[in-house]
Amino acid sequence: MNNSIASRLIVAADYSPVGIGRSGVREKVLRLADQLAHTGVVLKVNSALRACGFDLIREIHERDLKVFADLKLVDIPATMMIDGMFLDEDGVRPAFVTAMANAGVQGLKSLVEAMPSTQVLAVTVLTSLDEDGCQDVFGCNPTEGVQRFANIAQRANMEGLILSPKELGIITDMPDIHLDCNTPGIRPSWAIVKDDDQSRVTTPAKAIANGAKRIVVGRPITQADSPRDAVQRTLDEIAAALDG
């Protein structure tokens, strides 16, 4: 696989403990890591890190995969700094970590300062929120929320954003924002996800064409009969978009 293209794909290893417990989730994450070893893609882990501990990052690294620690950190600046220190240890240090942009400029800056070798990404408006949900939480629509949080992230010297593919154009229209865009809510053109809970989604090709640096794909890959084959099909879509 082409590593320069593969590095633009983040695979979400999001598993429920129902019926398998935390040990079963850990096994699933590592099984997926084994299946995708040496592909060059990035493995995203969130709840499993809280349940199994940061040593899970070390074990994924042993499979020659980079880790996206999707912890969505949010707290006072001092605690954000401490969180970053724990994540910045040798062997554990992830390639990416997420923080909620509503932690504010000082909280985000503290995390960035504590993790100089990790790309800290600001989560703007969760892709599960529709117009009404965003109004309930932030008192604004998704467009206004993304604009607000992009400005906070830029002032905090962060490296990138997490945002819906539907809002990618907002960032390209903001000349003062110089941040990589990373988009969840991606559904490959060949995938159909049962009981999907994402409200603002698009295909890999459209996301890349609209300015996404990296895309996040979960269930279409993790629930596939062959995750490695599903990765290749997704990378083919990314490559076609880049060639186009």
C-alpha cells in the first residue's frame, strides 16, 4: 500500500463491551491492529483507552501502526497539561490526540505544550449533532459552531480540526485559519451501515476533494469480512480523488 495515501486514512477501532467486557474489546482492537499491521493507516482508539489503559497504545505501536488517541479531552488548563504529560511518555506517545475546542484557548494551549511531538486536534461540532442538537448544546447552528471553534483552535496553536465533511468548505473560506481538516462521518461509496448514528456524512472521495487532510472510517472497515481489503478499497477511493 502507498504509505503517503494510507496515512490519510484513520480507522476507528470503536467496539462495545456488551457481551465481551473490556478484555474482549482489547482483543478486538489488537486483532484489528494485527489485520492492518504495516498498511500505513492510523488506528483510532477512544473508549478502549479509558478501559484498558494507555499501554494499549504501546501494543498497537508494536504492530507498526500509528495511534490516534480520540480522547476528546476537556478540562481546566492544569488538568489538560497533566493529561498531556501522561500521554507524552516514551512508547505511549500517540501520533494524534483530540481535545474538545470548548475547553478554551488556555486549556488547549496547555495540552499542546505538554505534547510537542503529537498533533493535537480540536473537535468542533460532533458529527452526531444535527441542527437542533447543535442549537441545544452550543446555542448556534453547526456552521457557526465550526467557525467559532476553528478560531479558538487557531489561537491555541493547534495543528488541526475534527469536523463534519459537510463543514469543510467553511474552513477553506476562512483565510486566517491554517489548520489540517480531519473528517469523521465518512461512508465509502460501497458501504451501507446498519443503524447509522451519523447525521452529516459523505464519501472519502468527496471529503478529500473538498479539502480534508485525513478521513476517519469505522464500521465499514471494522465490520467487514476482511478489514484489510476494506482498507484497500477505501484507499482506492482516496487515490482516485487525489488523481482527479
